[in-house]
Amino acid sequence: MSASSYDAALARVLAHEGGYTNHPSDPGGPTNFGITIADFRRYVKPDGSAADVKAMRLDQAKAIYRAAYWEALRCDHLPTGLDYAVFDYGVNSGIGRAARVLQRLLGLPDDGRMTDVVLAAARARDPAEMIARLCDERLAFLKALKTWPVFGAGWSRRVAEVRAVALDMAALDMAARAVATSTQPEAADSAPGNPQSRSAQGSARVRGGVAGLIAVFGAAIASWVHQPGARLAMAVAGVAVVLGLAGWLVWRRQRRRND
């Protein structure tokens, strides 16, 4: 888990949800930005009408998503990628179901409470595996609904896109962590006045670039095994190459000075 993924996750949710709808087959009734009339009445206006929902401001919808979905599911404490997958599941099928499914996948009692135990168990698992399993269960659940013939095509596309993006997010986070860890020189080598300091740092950058490349390509392969969706992960490989080359040049320059 790195910095909060909320802004990127919310942007994708809003893109999927679109604007105002009131489909006769949708049990949610009048809905705007993905916020149903029930949620609007719960969080904005107790006696809200369909017209009120249609006139809902985007900032109102964003506030509901933040408090009633992202924070309720404690997504800031989930691994990157899995946070988005759980959030989107909660928006689409309810936070109670999203939490219970995650608990079952982790082998925990499914009471729907996102406790510290649940979060710790999620962080101890491979994010890519959890994302794939969560999306598999989500799609199976949707296919069993009586409204699948009406909304199935859109739901299928949405789950596939969530899976792909979430796997990319997890791969990028893993690569960033590998680079950050590998580029930290040992304390003794980085001490002020130590003639080996710059050389050690250069070597660390080389190791960081190589480690980043390995992590990126490994994560990308893992992503493709579950679902094609490693485009962003592959893009960061170029950054890792630049880091490795820069580190090698620094190391070579310092070595020549020492010689």
C-alpha cells in the first residue's frame, strides 16, 4: 500500500457510472453519478425526489463516495490495486457484500466488518491473486442476477476493466517499492566523509534499476496470466532503465576518480 489511490479510483468509478439514469429494470431507481435515490436520501436530503437526484451536484456525490464507500471499506489500508477493486465492487453491489466477499477469500468470518484483522490478512496476501479472485467472484455473482440479460454486457466490461487496472496498479506499486528499497545505500557507506559513499550510492542505483526491471516484468507477466492489463506496469520499465543507466554512469565516474 502506497499513497492513497482514492482520486484515481473515484475518477474511474465516475466514468463507469455516468450521469442521471432511471432504468425501469434497475432496482436502485433514480440514480445520478452512481448515487441512488436511497443513498441521496440517507446522506443529503431525507425526502429527496427523483428531480433532486437529477439535480445532484458532483461534489455531493464525491462526498458520499468518500465517506460511505471508500472510508467505510477502509480502502486506504488495503494494498494498492486491491483497494480500487474492493471500492468499485462496493459501489456496484454494496459495501456489505464487498467486505464479506473479501473476508471469505481471506478465510475469515464474513460478518462484513473491515477490522484490523481483515486488513492485516489482506496485506499479507499477494495483491494480484486477491484482485483476480475478487473479480472472478464478482462476475459470477452478477451472472446469477435476474437482471444479467439487461445489464450483463456492461457489467462484464466493467469487471474486466477493473481487473486490468487494479492489476496494473498493484504491479506499479510493487515496482516502485523494489526501486525505493534497492536504491537505499547502507548507513556505513553513506556516512559523511566516507570515500566509498558515492560509489556505494551509484551501485545502489544500479541495483535499484535492475530490481525495478525484474519487479515490473515479473508483475506484468503475473497480470497477463489473470487478465491482459499490464500496460502501465510495462511503461514504468523505461523509468527503471534510466535509473539503472544513471546509476552506472555515476559509479563509473566515481571509480575513475578513485583510481
